[in-house]
Amino acid sequence: MAQINNNGTARSVTTKDFNERVKRALVDKRDPQPRAKPAPRRFQTAARASAN
């Protein structure tokens, strides 16, 4: 059996492999911040503005 000489150097990782690992790591994680509710819209209609 041939042995691969590894002197502590890092092996290269393809982009596809990296993305798959990240997806697997984040499967069970929740969003860190809950989504904010949209601010209520406060605008005046033309009918109310002309009543003044």
C-alpha cells in the first residue's frame, strides 16, 4: 500500500466541496436574528390633505 507523504500542509478544497460542507453544517441552525416586522405606512391621502 502506498503512503502519501503529508508534512502538515493543507489540502486544496474545491468550491463545490466547500459549499456542500457549509450546507451540511447550517442545516439545523436557526436564523440568528428574527425577521423584523415592516414599519406601518403613515401617509396621508389627497382627500384628507384637502380637508384642512
